[in-house]
Amino acid sequence: MLDIRLLREKPDFVRERLATRSEDLSAQVDEVLAIDTQRRRAETELQKLNAERNRLSKEIGILRSRNEPSADLERRVRAIAEEITQQNAVVTAADEKQRNLLLNLPNLPHLQAPIGKSADDNPLVREWGEKSSLGFSPLGHVELATALKLIDFERAAKISGSGFVCFTNQGARLQRGLLQFLLDLHTTEHGYIEVSPPYLVRREAMIGTTQLPKFEHEMCYALEEDQLFLIPTAEVPVTNLHREEILTLVELPKKYVAYTPCFRREAGAAGKDTRGLIRIHQFDKVELVKIATPETSYSELETLTVNAEKVLQILGLHYRIIELCTGDLGFGAAKTYDIEVWAPGQGRYLEVSSCTNFEDFQARRMNLKYKDAGGKSACNGPCAAIWPPFKANVKPRAASGASAALIGTIPGTSQVTYAGHPLYYFAGDLHEVALLAGRTLAPCRWSFGAILAFVLVVLLLEIFPSIPAQAQWNLKFRAARGTNRN
């Protein structure tokens, strides 16, 4: 939420910055300022009435101490009390209207944010790696995941309707392993504190992180009777951990990582990416959240982005980073980097992570502050969403990475280390793969190189699919005989 003092003192500056998002927002600024004038005028009148009542009450006390009549003054005090009641209602209504207007006014883009109207105007910041050269037309993740029985789309639809998926067998293991990999990386190497928050939150929490009121019907699943909402992102409960608190300077920055399932109605998105895992109602995600001071928030955003990139670099996936222009920024964002992985099966880049600085926009809505020698100030909040790497393999949303032999602590696993990172791989069920597409992979030693090759051939599907579209193919999985070999 924008600071009302900024709108009062620099209305033209606010209009100018918001106009880079949309020209239509200038009228909303005028409306906020108009109701603010009315509210302040009503509050001034209320203060006068209270002062008059207090003055008359003192006079009544003096008259009574002298045994003199005070009936006229008492009638006047009762009349003023009625006026105060009415004026209180006026102030409350004006205050509520102003708050609602402010809650629906988006954040100011950062002064250095690129000016633009849509995603077409988002500039490239940097790239890592190169697009894979396949030499054939790759299959998409839906066809491959179905053939490999990693995902059962039909039964998920039978249970819950369209827009839901059911991971099965090795698909479920891969999903679990990737989530474990992300959590281990960010807690052990990047210094984040892991939290496992509730999946249902109060309305106030959704308001604090900007999903409400603007996106209530478009995005959110609600339990209306209990006034609880299924979280659309782990950002909601994690950021709200410190709502209505005053932190000390030595506590900052706060660094949290959390895995949660996420639930979104996706209303208004009819016809957009309806097949597969790109736009679904329930998906898994790992979230990074930092709470920092205004002076350090942008440096924290840069390190947070680097932390998200590290996942893709470890897994060897080609990606690019773009900065969102003012017309493409999210409602609460001041500055955003999107990390996108190239998906040959779709012939386009897919977002796998979005790294944003909200400045003090969310902190004001949550009444989250910190205290230093100069007093209290609103905290700033860089935040990153890392889609749990399956869509970059076989996607749980547009994920950031993948590992085949199932990264994660799974019974019956062996451990290896790659580039200083502890990795776990399953060497039992997926020992030998026969591809009837012109080539066969014989049993091999399960070194990291062999595992990575296996990943690139079989499980990265969307990122590095290895099966020609026209080929007749089949897959056989045979359990390993004897002991696991490293």
C-alpha cells in the first residue's frame, strides 16, 4: 500500500510513476486525494465537537459544585454527543473508503524500471548456457510424461476436474526429489531458514501480500464460512509471519525458504496453456522470502536472484533473465526479474522463477516495521518464487531444474557429490533403459556423468527431449541386479 503522505506531498510524482503502468491510474490517485481531503475535514470537525463537549462538561462540573442550574448545558452536551456519533460514522466511512482505494492502487515502479506496455517490451538482462541442438522435432511434456506414466492426467480430471494432475510412480518420486534438492540447496548453501507454514490463511494475510482485494475472484479459493483462503503461493504465509510486528535492526535481513502446494482458480485465463502443467489449479512451489531494510533491499534482490539461478546452473539448464517493464509488473512489484528456461518441446522460454522487490508496499499492508536509532520504518521485501523443477523436466509449473535419478533422500539411494553439492540418486528401478528409437543405452556405471546423461535422455523431457516425434518407441525399466554401483 502506498504511503498516503507521499500522495499528499508529491501527487504529480505518483501520477507520473503510475502512468508508466497505465494512464488510467491517474483518476484513482485523484479519487484517493479527494476522499483524503474529506476524511481529514471530517476528523477536524470531530475534534472540534469533542473539544466543545469536554469544555461544556467542565463548566457543568463547576456549576454543580456551586449548586447552580446546569440543565441548558447538559442538553447542549447531549446534542453534541449525537453529533459526535454521526460524525464518527462519517469519519469511519471515509477512512474505510480511502483504505479500499489505496488497497486497489498498485505499487510505484522503481525509477530505473524499463518503461513499456507489455511483455514484448521486457529487456534481456543476461543469459546462461546455450539452447540444445536436437536435430529433430521434439515431443512435448504431455506426450512424454503420459507415455512414461509419470503423470496421469485423465484420472486427475476424474477426481478433481480439469486443471489438476496426478504424478505417479517415478514422476511422483522425481517431484519429491526435486523439491528436496531445492530446499537442501537454499538452506545449506544460501543460508535460508526453512519453514513449513499453514496452507490456509486468514483474509488479512491475503490482503497483506496483495492478493486481496483486487484478485479475490480471479485467483483465490476461499472457505467463505470460515473466512479462510487456500494459499496461491507460499509467499502469503511466509511473508505474514511477522505481520503487525516491530523488528530490530540486528534481526534483518530475515531469509526464509518454504515448500508448499499452491492453489489458484486461474479465472480469466480460459484458453491459455490449458494442456499439461503450465497453467493448473494446484501445483508445488519453493519460495524464497527476504525481509530487509530499504537501504539494503535492492542488493538483497540481486543475491536472491543469484540464489535462484544457482539451481539451473547446477542442473546445466539454459536460461535467460529478463526485467519486467512497467506495463508488465505485478500489482505489488517495484522491480522484477523473471528467469526463463528454454523448452524445445514448446519452442519457447518458460518462466521458472520470478524475483521481485516490493519495497515497503506489502509491509504497510501488514503493518510490519523495524526499529533503529531513528525510530520506526516499514520493512522492504524481496521475494522469489521457484517453481518446483518438473516442468523444466516434466514441469510442476515451469520449474527450475531437474535431476533424474531422483534428487532427494529416497530409500535405497546412493550418495554422490557434484561441484560440492550433495546429490542423491536412485540406482535401483531405473538401471537400464532401452529406447526403440534407433539407439539403446546399455547398463552403465552410475557415475554422476552417467546419471546426468540419463537425465538428459529420459527425464528432462521438455528441456532436452531425446525421442524423435515420428519414431516408434518403447521404454523398459529393469531393476538393478546385485548392489548399486557408483
